[in-house]
Amino acid sequence: MPMLIPQDERELAIEILHAATALYTTTSVVDVLLDRIGWPDADGKLIDPSAGDGAFLVQALARLSTPKDDLVSLSRVHGWELHPGAVASGRERIVRHLQIKGWTLDVAQEGARRVIHEGDFLTDGPKEGCFRFIAGNPPFMRFGHLPEFFKSIYRQVLPDVARGDLLHAFLERCVQIMPEDGIIGCISSDRWLINETSANLRRCLGQKVGISHVARLDASTSFYQPKSRRRGSPPRIHPVEIVLQPSKCALQRLTDAPVSPDGVVGEVAETPVLGDIATVRIAPWLGPHGIFVLDADKATALPQAELVPAVDTDDVDPEKDQLGTPTRYAIRTRRDIEPSPEVQGHLRGELGRMPKRGQRSTWWMPPETITLSLNKPALLIPRIGKRIRPIRLPAGILPINHNLYIIEGSGSVSLDAIEDILRSSATHAWLERNAPRLENGYFDIRSGLIRRIPVTDHSQQIH
Ligand SMILES: C[S@@+](CC[C@H](N)C(=O)[O-])C[C@H]1O[C@@H](n2cnc3c(N)ncnc32)[C@H](O)[C@@H]1O
């Protein structure tokens, strides 16, 4: 990356700030954090408020379906970054990722420009409510060490509690813009959790959020420095990964009291975990009812070969946890083949009701492509429940609406054994300790959580 020659006070200040704060996160750490916040299991957009060279953004995009040159498919992921060189690196990284997915260069470049916004997150960042997922590794720098240019700007916009460190300002702003169903996953130094001088910040954040997970990270393997950064500058000390959620859903309250990052919240399992023995996927969202998902009577007008029975949690008998006879069908289209005239006629009549976020450039494709092969029996797990409820799903039936879908992995563990593990009291006890809580005793059950369930207690079943 060419060094930019500073031309004015602002550019010089940005260079100084970036040189002091750019410590990038390795993709393995990013992936675990994205799992912990459940990206992209629920609707909503994600933002990295200090994108650097785009590690979080590319890993977040890699979990979405981004069909060739479909700019709308990128619209859930956004990043903010102050430093022009880092913005360029981040955009290049996104372009490389999209080109590997088959995108043409100029469309990929336009996509990367739309994903990464160049600007100061603290002064020009998005306003409240737009981003359900916030993920990143915010910069940290003591307020007293900031270039004078930033001190004078931030003094006017930051509340007192956020002025100790740039990290405090980012945390305060992220919590402020987080919607009521939002979640924040970030990498930070542990000092704000422990120091007496951060008590006011903790109390202020604690009015809205609590902690759902906190764990230490290995500073020697979790980060790398951009090539432009001076060699030998010290790595971030005492890093932690932390997940914050609205207080009513969080596992631990945040108050002015110090928080130990070595606490019991968010256990790290010994291997093997369920992700080692089973394949866990998310069922597609196909848009509002009546477009790609039809009641059986409407579906009879369309060719059977283009339909697949589709089920949601309301098809499950809540007493017996058994699937009833499917009453709906999904239209299964393929990007490379135009659907039959009947399906085209139906879709043309209904697609006007598709919200913007569900519209695709290949007009006959649903918002999320059906990629589940459906050739084996599977388990459906409702995303919200007081316990994990594995429901048997015969081959050929499509779960929809972001329910979880589990099939046997490549090893020798049977679906019966996987179901037993999921229903076991050991798993339920683990769930109670580790799952984010919703209201009225319900848990937020996401794919990353399911993959992390330890299966060591069931060794007789997995050999
Ligand atoms: C610790 S790095 C993290 C980068 C990336 N999220 C990652 O984890 O690899 C922090 C980044 O924040 C940027 N930054 C610093 N202050 C900023 C501000 N006020 N607004 C937006 N970005 C900022 C820096 O230029 C730097 O690239």
C-alpha cells in the first residue's frame, strides 16, 4: 500500500491515529465472533465501525449468498473506516473475494465501494437502529494521546463517560445505535471491564446492555499488523472477545462493578463439538408468503417438478415435537434455467410484494437460494425455544424461515445419536449456561451455538 503524503492537519492526524490503532484481526478469530453473534441467522444488517483492511466484512459476506454481480446481495454488510489507505485495502480485499465468486471486476469494485464507507464513525457514522449486528475490533487510544485535531472535534461530540479512550467512545456509540433486538460482538482490551476509571462507562452501557459472552484471546495469534505499520510496535495487550446484548437477553448484568474476563460466561468446549460430527445449516428465507411459498391449493396450479414441500415451526405438534403433514410448497427455481411459463406467470403476478431486501437481479430467484440438498433425513430445530427441540424431517422436505437444519456429518455418527445428544440433559445444562436469553425463559438458538455444543459426554455414541 503506498504511503500517503499528508497534506493538511486532518490528513496528518488520520495518519497518526491509524498508525497507532491499526492492529488487524485474524480470520479465525473473526469467524468465531461472527458465530457468537449468530451472523447471519437473523434478518438485519451488519456493520464493522472501524473496518481496517476488511477482515470482518469479507468473512461476513462469505456467509451470505452473493450471486455474480448481484449488488443487492451485498447490502446487508457495511463498514466504516477513517484511513484512506485502509479503505483502499479493505475494498481490494472485498473485490478479490467477489472475483473468486465469479464477479466481474467493475461490478465488484462498485460493490466494495458501497460496502466500505470512508469516514469517521464517531462523527459521520450511521444513526440509531440501522444495524442489528455490530462486529469489529474498535481502535483504542487514550484520549490524551489523540492528535489535537481529533481532541478538539471529539470534545464537542462525545459524552463525558466516553472520553477516556477511543475504545470507550466506540463502545458507547455502538451501544447507542444498537436496536432493541441487536447484538454487538467485539474484540477489545480487557481494561475497560476491570479498571476503576471505567466504572462510569460500564454503568452507562449497562443501562442498555449486558454481557452474553466474554473470553480472553491469545494476543500472539489473534492479530496482525498492516504492512505500512512500523515493525516492532507492541501487539494489543490483554485482548478479550465480548458479546453485548440488550440487558433483558444477556447472561450477565453490566454495572459499575469490575467484570472478570476469566468468568464462567461463554464456555470454550473441549473438542469434539457438535460441529465436528454433524452439518448444521440455516433454512432459507424465501420472502413473504404467497410468492415463493404457497399453500397446497394454490400450488396445484403449478408443475409438481418445480415444487418442494416446505415446513416451518407451525407445522410441528408442540406436544409431541413431531412434524405434521406439510401444507405449503416452495417454488424451487434455478438461476441458470428459466422456470416454466406457469411459474413465471405466478411470480410475475406476485413479485411486486417482495420487499427490497428480497429482490434479486435474476428475477425468478428467491431472496435466499435453496442450497440444502434434501436428499437425507434431517433434524429441524426452531431458532427460539425454552430447550433445543430436534424435529425429525424426512428427506425431500424443505425447512424455511431461518430454522436450523442438521444432517449427519461426514463421519460415522448417526442422526439418531445426534438427536440423542441434542435432547440430553447435559446439552440442556450447557444451553442454560451458554445460550443468549430472550424474554420469558426462551433462548436464542443459533447455528454457531449448536455447532459449539460439546459431545464429550456422549463418547459412546460418537465412536
Ligand atoms: C484495530 S483496527 C481494526 C480493523 C478491523 N476491524 C480488524 O479487526 O481487522 C482499527 C481501525 O480503526 C480505524 N479507525 C480509527 N479511528 C476511527 C474512526 N474514528 N472512525 C473509523 N475508523 C477509525 C483505524 O484506521 C484502524 O484501521
